[in-house]
Amino acid sequence: MTSLNFKKTYKFAVKSALYITLFSTGLVGGLLLLFFTFSLQFCLLFALIIGIFSFFVIQYRVEHFIYRGVKKIYDDVSLLDSTTFRSQPITTDMATLTREVKKFATDKKLEIETLKVREEYRREFLGNVSHELKTPLFTVQGYLSTLLGGGMKDKDLRKKYLERAEKGVERLIYIVNDLDMISKFEMGDLNLEYSQFNIIELVQNVFDLLEMNADKKNIILMYDRRYSKPINVYADKEKIEQVVTNLVENSIKYGKENGTTEVTIEDLIKNKIIIRIRDNGEGIEKNNISRLFERFFRVDKSGARSEGGSGLGLSIVKHIIEGHDEKIYIESEFGKGSEFSFTLEKVKTVQPNY
Ligand code: ADP
């Protein structure tokens, strides 16, 4: 690179010196012819001196000029990011410089693009968060203001409104918890704590916890068959419980009255099992399925809101499952029901030898 560069630079000086020499020698020769007697030796000597002199002047000036220019470019660019260029030696090689500056510009462009995307994401996130928090906050505020404005005197009203305000606060806590979780996950802070546990027992726990919710809609929580033996898996127990809870909760929320939520646990391949949570509820339209795992996405914005979700449940589920390097699937038929399933690593049960 450098040798090529110097050849090029010399060429420039040699050529320029040659033009100057030719012109000035020609001029001097012409003037000699006009006013004195022409001398070839004089002309040659003159050409030699002018040639050498102009060559050195041009060579030196050009090198300095380029060096200074290039250094300025380096300094200017370094102002933006002092780490990228400072460490490298300054080059007067134009090809390398152009390449470096181009690379620098591309890197910067990429950086700006990423920042723009992140900014957009941040703005959208903030917008969604405040929107989610507003409804329950205003509800609580509404009930409390009515109480303070005189409603307090009525004993029945007092209890009713305080209970409603409490519900609003509960909902706020629910949303804030979900937000807290999702922002941690999105920062890559999943912190999985692996252990071995019985997945049947975990599902049963979730069933027990959500039985009251299911009863309200007369939904039966059941298994596809009797699971008498434990099925041990290797995962983060608390987080998988969160996944199962979210999915069963959804199956109730979007299930129909007198419906069923059925859990199936099957062997998938050698060391994997798949857990299916199937409901016969409202189902999901095909064009919405791909967006289901987006943060704050809801099929029916107004209807779902009354059900009290945060629109974050499935994003949380996806983060947890993918954090385990496992897969999650959805199958759904609009009007008939949905099935959410995910894989987990099975612990090989060693059969005792008698
Ligand atoms: P939400 O808090 O609104 O329940 P989720 O992320 O859990 O948020 O779910 C996103 C959307 O996916 C829901 O609003 C609902 O429209 C749809 N959905 C989730 N689970 C089911 C299901 N079992 N049946 C039908 N629709 C569902």
C-alpha cells in the first residue's frame, strides 16, 4: 500500500515538475533566441536545475499538504469517536483513508439506525405503559373522590367504593409487576435458576390457584388422562409456574362459559416433553396469531381490557420459554378454541433394578 502510494505521489511531482520545466525552458529558450544568442547547453542546464528544484518543492509541498489535510480529517473524525481512529497511525494513503472513512460512516449510520429503533421502542413502550396505568389510576381516583366528596357518610357505598378502589390498586400492582418482569427480561436479565421438579405437581398447583377464577365462568380445569407417575423436568420452576399460570389464566379469560381447559403432557423426542394447554374458547383469528407475543398486543382492545390483562402475559411467556432454549407453539381456530404448547427438558428417570 505505502509503496504504491509513494509511487503515485512521486508521479504527481515528476509530472508537474516536467510541465514546469518544459514551459520555463521553452520560455527561456525563446527569450534567448529573441534577445541574445541561443545556447543549448544553457537551456539544458536551466532545465535540469528547474526540473530538480520544482520536483522537490512540489513533492515536499504535496506531501505536507496531504498529510495536514488527512490529519485534519483524522482529528475531526476522532472528535466524534476518539477510540476508533486515534489508535491507528495516520496514513497519507488516499485509498486506505477513503476506505476507513467509509467504514467509519457505515458504522455510524448503523449505530444511528439502532439508536433510532431503540428510541422508537422506548417511546412506544412509555406510551403503552402510561396508557395501561391510566385506566386503573383514574378508577381509584374516581372512587376515592366520590367518597371524600360525601359518599363516605353512606355506609354501604363506603364499603363498595373502597372495595372497588382496592381492586383498582390490585390491578395497578398486577400491571406494574408485569412491567417490571418484562423490562428485566428485555434487558436480558432472565436469571434462570434450574432445578428438577415434577411438572404434574406444578400444573396441579396452578389449577388449585386458579380454580376460583375458573368457577366464575364454570370452566373445568382438567387433564387429558390420569397422570399417576411424576414427570420430572429440568427448568426454572418459578418461571415455568408463571408460564403455566399465564396460559391457564388466558384459557379461562378467553374461554367460554361452561367450557374446559385441558392440559396434556406428552413425550416429544428423547429428552423433551411438550405441555399443551387447550381451551374451547373464543379462538384467535389467523391474521392475529403472529402478533400475539408482541408486548401490549390484544386482539380485542376494549373487550380484553375489561378482562383485566396487561397485554404482556404472552410476551413474558415467550421470553421465559426462549430463555430456556425451548419452543412455544400456538394453534387456534377462530370460534372453536386455542392450544398453546411449549417444550421442556425431561429428566431421565432411572428405573430401579430389583
Ligand atoms: P392479556 O393480558 O391481554 O391477556 P396476553 O399477552 O396474555 O395479554 O394475551 C394477548 C392477547 O392474546 C389477548 O388479549 C387475547 O386477545 C389473545 N389470547 C391469549 N390467549 C388466548 C386464548 N387462550 N384464547 C383466545 N385468545 C387468546
